[in-house]
Amino acid sequence: MPFSRIYYLYLSPNRAYIRKLKNVLGFVPGNIKLYKMAFRHKSVAKTIKDGVKNSNERLEFLGDAVLGSVVAELLFKLYPYKDEGFLTELRSKIVSRVNLNQLSRKLGLNEFIEYDARMISYPNKQSSLLGDAFEAVIGAVYMDKGYAFTREFLLNRIIKPHVDIHMLEVTETNFKSRLIEWCQHFGKEIQFVQVANPPGDSSKLFHVEVVIDGETCGFGKDFNKKSAEKLAAEKACELLKIFEVEEFSR
Amino acid sequence: MPFSRIYYLYLSPNRAYIRKLKNVLGFVPGNIKLYKMAFRHKSVAKTIKDGVKNSNERLEFLGDAVLGSVVAELLFKLYPYKDEGFLTELRSKIVSRVNLNQLSRKLGLNEFIEYDARMISYPNKQSSLLGDAFEAVIGAVYMDKGYAFTREFLLNRIIKPHVDIHMLEVTETNFKSRLIEWCQHFGKEIQFVQVANPPGDSSKLFHVEVVIDGETCGFGKDFNKKSAEKLAAEKACELLKIFEVEEFSR
């Protein structure tokens, strides 16, 4: 056992925290400050310089990018005969807030997150607190251990045991029905309106807007009208932060 | 000189192509098929299986992700006291179609691209042909040589010599004036309309739509009204494929 490992696990003033983190991540973290930052929601962060806070938002930016790259490669190799539209859609299901929130809970990251309960209404299903922390942890692992390690960690510790890609592949995330259900629940009027091509666009794309109580909440375009509606519904779900359907379903 | 290198440069039936490519990329490519695919626009691609074509679109998906990750790390380290909003905005300037098209031209990738001139109107400034091929080449390098190599290649061969990050930082990509100018040029009526919050959203965000000739072409929201307009204009520029202002400027 190398000395640094002995130090971290048995001698460091942070040893209790490091051991607990090791149980979750499966490896001994090196730079513990990175992980502490990854779990710090902006509601409890302090300003460090020039108005920038020591919250997890910067690490989330980095982790989001690294995760996107690792998942892109995985899907590229896993589906050699699928086009980039398929790959893009499947990746966005894998890295969706809903999925990352669930992963975060499964791994037990929720026990590490620091946040100010007076400022944010967590736990609730519309919160992205868990998924954000998940991405920030990926950023921390990357800064701590590099790309190759993070890639292995994601593939072997997270994706293989916890993500059922083939199920996600066949599961249609039905944004349209999710949105319609939400509108029914809250007594909102919803319309999918096909609009003319924008000026300068002579393509045969369908342009569809989702209009809820008279306001445009989403827009989509595709060569297929149903797909354009789906895209518009997805945008509206994003805008209105309608992540999970169970919360308001009858 | 290792034998594989001698073979590729002097003996392979592809040696002329490989040498030319080496001059552009700065290294001897390994799997030449990947690079040929990276330069193949879908207009000249053949269907290989299950309707999937051997075009550069899949590699573009992969390269886009790898580029995003490398640039994210670069900015994360280069700007330790900037928040994630700044990092996100600067990254999107660096990986914008305009910038990638320019990089592609600077590197001379245009000489390699295969496309069907009857099907796409290239060269024109609204085409994303060059930038798409640039991303696909990144994907090819990644598949050929791995992440560490691709990262070094991007940082030392592409970004350091060709991308002026600090200039991009201060250059305001003024989507609003670009869009207004475009509308004037084509005699379109443009309005920025502030709309009420969507149902369920009680935040103090400003919601702004760009309406061109009566049709919503973009939407933005921000705590600052000007920023919401800027975001809406950016979306509209994206939708209408208004990449560069010179083309229609007076």
C-alpha cells in the first residue's frame, strides 16, 4: 500500500470523510478539496474572488463535458450501424437530469451534498441538485485522476452496473404526453401549432410551437410533423422544468 | 523510424494521400479509413448497412464531444476565477460553426472534403461543411490515437497557433445586431417581444421572443432583459443559419 494511500485513509484529518467517499466511489480520492467543492451547492458557497463562488458549478461544467465525451465514445462503439441522430438521442437520455438524479441517489452521493435548505426546496423531483453534483464529481475525478481514469470509472463503476442502455434505447421518453398530462393537472390549455417556415427557409421542415395558455413555451422542427411536435414538447418540458411525470400524475 | 511509419509514408498504396494528410495534421495517421470517412460528406456516402451511410456524421458526433471536453478543461484551467456561465459562453464561441469553418479553412481541410456539388451549395458562408469535417477529423484522431493524443493535438496544433481565446473573450458576438441587419437586408419585419412567464414559472426571469414577419424564430430568458433578447437573437440566428454577417452586410 503506497504511503499516500495510508495517509489518506488512516492519518489525514479528513480520514473519516475520505473513507466514506472511497466506499461510494470505489477508489481513494487524491485531492479531497476537489470533491468537497463538487458537493457544495451554490446556496452554501462563499465568494472566493471577483464574485466567483467556491460552489460546484465550475466542476459541473467540466464534468458535463467529460461525461458527454465518454458516453459518446461508448455509444459510437456500441452501435456501429446507427446514425448520429440515434446516438445523439440515446446520449441525451443517458445524461438527462432525470437519469443523473437517479444515478446520484443510487450511488449515495446525496449524503455528501451540502446545501442551504432554506434556499432550495430539496428533496423534490424537480430539483437538479443531485444530477448537478453527479456531474461535478465527474469533473473532480477528471481533475484528480485524468481522462483515462475517469473514463474507466464511468464505464465500470457507473454505467455498466447502473445504466441499462438497451432499456433506455427502447424506452420512448414521451415528452408530449408528459407535457399534456402536466397541463391537464394544472388546468392549462395546450396547443401544438404548426407555423410557417421562417423567412429565408424554403426547406420542407415542419415548424411546430407548443402554446400553453397562449404563450409559446417550446419550438421544434423536423421533416416529420410528429417529430417536430416531440421536439417542441421536449423544449417546453425543459423550460418548465417538468422532469418526472410521477410527481403530478393522477 | 518505425516500420509502420515507413510503410505508410513510402510503401502504402495510399502514400500520396497519407503524406498530404501528414502535412496538414502534423502526424502520420494510423487508420487511414477513419480519415477518409471523416472527409466524406453524406452527399457522396454509400449505405453500408441498415440504412446507415459511411459519411462523416457519426465521427462528427464523436469529435464534437471530444472537442467540447478538451476545450472545457482548457478554459477551466485558464480561467480559475470565472464562473460556469462565462466558461460556457466562451466555449460556444470557440466551437461555433463560424470558428470551426475558419479553422478548417486555415488548416486546409477543404482540400480533402468529398461532397457532391450538385447536392450542396458549397462553398458558401452559410454552409457548415467545413466545420462538420473539422469535428469529424477530431473524431477520427480520437479513434486512431486516443484521448491524450487528441488533446495534445488540439491544444498544440490547433488551438494555440490558430485560436485567439482572449480576443474571442472580449469580442461580443452580437447576435442581435447581426439578426437586425439580416432582416433589414431581406426586408423582413423584426420585433423583440417580451412575453409573460410561462405557467408555473413565478421567477423574475424576462421571457423574450424574436418575431420575424409575424413568426416566432427564437426565444430567450434571463434575469436581464437585454440578455434575454440576446439569447433569443442567438437562437434565431441558429434557426435561420445566419452564421456570418459579412455576406449580406451593406
